[in-house]
Amino acid sequence: MAAQGATASRSGLRSALPLLLPAYLWLTVAIFLPLSAMVFFSFMTDLPLSGKPWALTLGNYAAFFSQSLYPTLLWASLRLGLEVTLWCIVIGYPAAYVLAKVLKGRSREAIFLLVILPFWSNGLVRIFSWAMVLREGGILDTALNAVLPFKISIDLMYSYPAVIIGLVHSYVPYMVLTCYLTLQAIDDSLIEAGRSLGASRLQMLKRVIIPLSMPGLVAGAALIFVPVVGSFMEPRILGGRTGTFYGTVIEDQFVAVFNWPLGAALSFILLAVVLVILASAAPVLRKAA
Amino acid sequence: MAGVQVSNLSRSFGAHKALDDVSIDFADGGFYALLGPSGSGKTTLLRQIAGFDFPDTGRIAIGGESVERVPVEKRRIGMVFQNYALFPNMSVADNVAFGLSVRGEVKAVIAAEVQRALDLVQLGKLGSRRPHQLSGGQRQRVALARAIVTKPRVLLLDEPLGALDKALRVDMQIELKRIQREIGITTIFVTHDQEEALTMSDRIGILREGRLVQEGPPEEIYDSPKSEFAATFLGDANILRGDTTGTGIRLPDGTAIAAGAGVSLAAGTKASCAVRPERIRIATGDGIADHNTNMLKGQVSKRIFAGNNSTYFVERDSQTIKVIVQNTGIERLAEGQEVVLSWSPESTVLIAVS
């Protein structure tokens, strides 16, 4: 039986090859090759493109450890990633629950569309519209002052909260979508069974619904945490001077300072740290899921 | 343990009346089947008793206490769902323990009670399994153990055997009945399977379009149905329609049919008689002519052989009458044969046509 199964899967693989090849060829060309080039750059003293002489070095990696700025910024970025992920859970999970378990039919479709909508707009446009809302004399400030009887001044622009707001707005749909999928797969009769056994809504949430939707929470968290740790657009535009993070420093190396080797080295350190975090979290998360 | 009283219960969903003035008294410790076609309101009634949905009007009492506005989690009921609804993220033992543990019972007490419940459903050794590692029948037993471990006042079963295959179903019917007797819990059972209702329950309530059509012990409903619907839905019945003669009917062709049981009606109104197929004798020739016997002549149009019995379809006066004859090895009638059907007035139920 086992041998038969192995043969079957081998011949299955052969017939599947034409279907797999395009995707893997594309991934090789589009990701693996440039990434390998970047790995190579990260060990160089200077870019070969500029015509200057270059040599192999570990200096770019050493720079991360010799200057406290980089570890500090990496730590700040990891905290940012954690905070944004937590806010996305706090905001996204209840919305996903309502979408999956409370709303039905047309109203569900309509609300769902509103969740997906940010995906259809350009990221830069989204961030600049936040800038218009958050700055002093902006939409939020004006609107609040029009309604409230006393004068208040809202200027969230160029602050840490502004960065959080912008990032949460960009990434919360991922959490809603992944949680929606796992929540929708939970049979309504499970909830009814729990209630018939005397469980309160909170007990049901804690003991049945959250454990069963854990795969969605984990997937959503991974989808959000990783890009947020490396984000640079939202911190730069909404954070201004306070928005210096690990991602913005990497971006600077590529577009401002033109120190590609250092930028590449910093990127790979980030990649390594993120992989270590995900790997060490995996057993815990697998158990929870 | 407690009885359940449902009084004048009504519930509408939009223009649709799911329950229309239903009153039933479920006696303490009884096994009660709610029987009806889909859309008859039987599941709606069960969900009202459970507390998943509240009635528009009417009263529900469990053990004498009004509960119609009490939410399900406070009603102390046990419920078994058609798809079992076991928590897939928990072991069998944790599933059974759920009801006790959300109440904050002590761990040692929970463990002992869970083991007792699992032993009762004969799954004592499978506590550490996950639901997906069990067969359908085993899951059913876990669902039952989970529902009764909290010592609920009433056990509600929503088509609990619907997802099992026929052989397992018969086993579970016996098993369910045994467990119910052993703990003596008031049990209300929703089914669309008339055989299940007949074999398992002490009393049956037949529902149709949100109304209770008839209610009583299985024998009583089978032997004296009060409506054509009850007669044909619970078991098979031949319905003959005509004008009442007071104690029977006169068919359009003038034949008199005498009825022994059922209502007595003012002569001249429309009425019908119900006769069970197995009560009719079928014979060739002149048959048994007798003052006390109802008799009809007809022609066999079809015969279906089913091993221990045969079903004959006999045509007379543009009506088909079904006759079931035990296979005694004596008589085999051919299709097209002229026959005489006879049956006693005691086997004939007079039914008012509303």
C-alpha cells in the first residue's frame, strides 16, 4: 500500500510539473535572483555599479552591532509591529465575528466591501488622506471643533499615534479576512450547544470560539507583523521626525545615502530576526491552534 | 427532572406562522416524540422549549416554573443536535466536562461525573480521543453523555439519529431508550421518521403547519387517528370519502361502510373512513359476506412482493386501495384478478372532514 502510494504521488508530481513550473520559474527569476544579488551586495564595501573599486567585507553586518542606533531602531520597529498587530486584533476580530456570525445576506456583502475597500486604493493616497485628517486644522480638528462647545486642538500629525493609525488602517483588513474565514467555518450549532450547557457568551468566546479561530488570528498576525516591522512609508509620511524606524533607515540607505551594501545587510538582519521570532513562536502557536 | 408544559404557544417569522397556538403537556419522565413533515414547526417548538428562541405569545413551564423569557443558558436543559455539535478543539472527556466546568464545579467532581456519563453511554475508555477520531455512532453517544452529565431537567433531541445509517440507527434507538429509562429524564424527541416515533416514544405529538394535529400514545394515534393527515402520516391508511350515515359513511356509488371507532357525526355531512392496509382481507370469488363486515369489489392492478408480506393495489370506482397480506404461502393473487376486499367495522375509523 505504502509503495503504491509513493508511486502514485511520484507520477502525480510528474504530471503536475507543467502546472508548477511557471510559478516556480517566475519566483526564481523575480525573487530568488534579485535576493541573491542582495545577499552578495551585503558583503561588499561599495556598489560595483558606481565604477569604484570594491572588496568583500563583513563590515556592513558589523556596523549593525557597533552602533547602538540600529539595534535600538530594530527594537522600536518590533514594538511597532507588535502594537499594530494587537490593535488589528482588537479592531479586526470583533468585526470579523459580526461579519461571520451576526450579519447575513446583503448587509454582510455591503459591510464586507467596506472592509476590502482599502485594498483597492493606492497606499500612498491612503496615507496622505490620513495626513489631511490628522494635521492641525485638518478634517478631524475642524470637525471636532465644529461639534464641541469648547475649543480643542487636535494635531496628531508627525507623532507615534499617527504612525499607528496609518498602519492599523492599512493592515486591519488582513486580520478581518483571515479571522472571518476561520470564524465562518465554526458551525453555529457549536455555539448553541455551548449555550445549552450553560456557558455564558464570554465563556463560549474564551473556550470555543477563540481556540477554533486561532489559525486565522495567527495567520493574520503573521501577515501584519512581518511587513509592519519593515514598513517605511507610513512612518516617514505620518511620523515625520518621530517616524524614524528600522525600515526608514534601510530605505535611506537605498534611496538617499546610496549605501546599498549597508541597506542590504540591515535588511537581512531584519529578515533573520523575524524568522527567529516566527520560528520560536511556532510551537506555541501550533499548540494553541 | 421535571415535566414540561407548553400552553397556547405561537411564534411567527414574518407572515409565516411557525407555531400556531400549540399546547402540550410533557409528563415528568416520559419519552415524547414530536413528529411531522419538514416545516411543520416541530423543530421550532423544540427550540422554544430549549430557549434558543422566544415565543410571541403563550407559556412554557419546566417543572412548574415559567421559562418562556429565560435564555437557554439558564434553563438547565440538555440538548443533542442532529450534527452532534461536539467541540472539535477538545477531547471527548473535555467535551463531556464542558457543562460542569463552565459552572465552576470542582475538578475531582467533574472527572468522576464525566467518567460515569461516559460509562453510561459505553465509551468509558475513549475519553482522551478527539471527536474526529470517533465514528458517527460514537459521536452520538458523546453528544448524549455531554447533554445528560449536567443532570438537566429535560433532555431535548433534534433528529439525533438522522445522520446514522439504518443498522446503527436501530441500535441507537434501543440504546437511547435504555439510557432514558435508566436516568428517568423527561425526553422530547424531534423526528420526521414515523417508525422511530412509534418504536421509541410513550407519547407522540403530530404537528402540521405549526398546529398540533393529534397527541397521545402511539397505539391510540395509530388505531384512532382524528384526521386524514394523522391517519396517513403515522403509518399507511386507505381513505374512503362519502356522506355520513351517523355510524359510518355511504360511498358515492351507494355502498355503505360501517365504522366502529372514531367520532359520531350528524348524518348527511361529508366524512371519510380510514382503514389500515394490513386490516383488509383479500379474497377471490364472493368473499365472506357478513352483516358486520365491510365489503368492496375490485381488481388487482399491481402487486409488490416484499418477502414477509405482499402489497396489493386494488382498483375500484377510480380509487386505489392498498392491502398488505402476510406471506403465509397460501394465496398469491395475479394482477388483473377480480377480488373482494373485506374488513371489520372495528378496523374502520370515521373521520370528520373539516
